[in-house]
Amino acid sequence: MPVMRHGQRQNAILNSPIVRSFIRPVRAILPTSTKTASEGAVAGQNGANGADGARMTGGEGEEEGDWLIPTQPVSGSSADVKGKKRAREEDEAGDEPAKTAVEYDAAAGTRYGEVVRYTSGNLPDELEKYWAQRYRLFSLFDEGCEMDREGWYSVTPENIAAQIAERCRCGVVVDAFCGVGGNAIQFAFTCERVIALDVSPVRLACAAHNARIYGVADRITFILADWVEWTKEYVERMRKGEVKDEEKVEVVFLSPPWGGVDYLSAGTSNGSTLTNGANSAPSRPAKKPRRSLLPTGDSIPSTPTPILPPSSDSSHPSAYTLSALAPLPGAELFTLARQCTPNIAFYLPRNVDLLELATLPGLKDGEKVEIEEEWMGYKLKAVTAYYGELAVGNGYVQGEEGSGEAED
């Protein structure tokens, strides 16, 4: 296993604007028509294969669709489902050619028919509170950042993503569920190479577009694939010795879908949760109580306090269980990621069951888990669990290579 290279600066020359101007961005190609996985594979047999077997090429121009790897069909959200009435009307209209969704319509701000450029005029009601935080999500939002509807409430705020990226500074990092690119973009500032995967062609196209706005698209390889299947293939290649040292994954970042905007109500676990009041602003120091002028308890006979049943107050949500994650339960996602590398960052809801995080399968005896609370102002947004060398106390402290010391 390669040693983490936290804090090293020997590759700082790559960050020079002059040097990077000569680096040709590595991009992937997406045909103008939306093809299935089998069609895309046949079309790319004569090209150089990427990590997932898809053809990679260079090129410029957003309208030409040169930033995706077509390994899967279009997501089901944009699928065309016909009803009985519509099918009857089409039969009566004759055999007219069906209209296909345009890959990218800059004027309408859509990709594959889905809106990705929202304004105050076309914003749905359920996204209003996220619209007010758009500059927290992307500080360069006004430069043309794109997000589909799901991306608005699933993207990691930029400041939090930057903090996680600094903790995960390494050579090769995998963003297993990149979405619209909030974390992948920040990883590109601290890591030599970023592998970003997602199953949605719309969100992956948005991520590639946003990466170009931030000027880091040349460091990110976008792959349209299921991370679970991609990881199984990677582990098999690693077992056969087909993975080069410079391509070995050093860190895996897991930020799987939490279950939509209602994730706080997911799970019924009674395990350990965050400290009381963790979902609200930090409480101020309690004032010194005034001295009571009433008689002391010694002069008043005590009254037995009845035992009350457990409170059914639902003001504090129950602990979020890892089994509510998708596409696999959290324990299975963690086990699969550990086959690639022991260094994992797990981005989870703020009310996640901490006991589950500390007892995930595959953890060694005495291995420490670090839980980092992600605050923005007085609001706790999420928590990040660090494993392996990312966790302070597992024999490595961020600094020069070889200078780490285990904590007592």
C-alpha cells in the first residue's frame, strides 16, 4: 500500500499557471445521441480504454458533448413513459419520428430535457431555501454553475468540501458518488488525480461543466458508471497485478444518497446519537442561579417523584441508521471501499448513529475512528467519519512523510 503523502510540496510545480497552460485537459467523449451501454461499448472498441473500459479522448466545446464516458443509458428520471391516451394519440397521428431529448440546450438551460440552470423565475417552491444558500454551495455560482433538482439538496457546501479535501490530501482519490461535483472540484485542488463516478449522465455533465468553471477539469476523470461495479472490477484488476503504482487508489470518499430531503426522519435506531442540542446552535453558558430565599429541603418533607414513561417527544430526530443509505447499506459500502484502501472518508447526516460508525465490519482492534462535525455558522450540517491514516491517532499525523507520530 502506498504511503500517504500529506503536506508534500514536491509536486508544486504542477500547480504553476505556466506549466498547467501546456497541459492538455483529459476529457471523455459522449456521442450526440443518447445510446445504451452496449452501443457505447461497441463504438469505443477501437479507442484507448479508460479505467472502466470506455474510450477517452481530448477535445473542446461543451455543445459537442466531450466530457462524459457513455457506459450506461440515460437515467430513468428522463425516460419517456407513455400512457394509454398518449399512445392512442400517437397511433392516430401516424408514424411521425419521435423527438429525442437534446443533450445540451444552452438557451433553455437543460441537459437531456432536465433543467440544470435555475433562476428566480423557474425555481420550484421546494428549492427556495436552497436558492438562498447558492453561494455557499458554489462561490462561483454566477459564473454559470449547473445543478439538477437533486443536486441542489445533495451537493456538499463548498467550505465543507474544501475542509474534507484538505484532510484527504493524497495522490489518487475516488469520489464514489460525485453528483454535481462539489467535492470532486475541491479534491482537484489538493490531490494529484481525482476519479469521479456517478450513475446520472445529467449530474455528471453538470460536474464536468462546474469543474471547467473552477479550472480543475484537467485533474478530474469523470466516469459514468456504478461505483459498486467499478470497484469490483478495480479490485479484480488489483488482484491480478494490472494496476500501476501511480494509479493505485489512496483514499475513497463516500457520500452516498441519504434518502432525499426527508433523511432526518430516516431510521429508528435507539443507538448512540450526537450530543443533546447538536442539531441546534451551540448553547450559551448557563447563568449562575440566584440564591433561593425559600426554606431549604431539610425543613420540607420530600415527596416521592413518580417514575414517568419514556418521553415520546419527536422534536429530536431518531438516529440515522446506515442501512438507510443507497445503493447498498452503509456497512456493505464500507466493506467494499476497504478492499481498495483502508483510508476512507464517510460523509453522513448529522444525526447518524455514532455507535454504528465505530463498529463497522473490518475495523482492526484498537483502530481509531475520527468523527468531524461540519458546522456552518451555528448550524450543524453533517459529520464526516475518517478511517485508516486519515484518522488522527492511527499512527500518522498530517505533515511531512515519515514524520508522523502516534498519539498517546
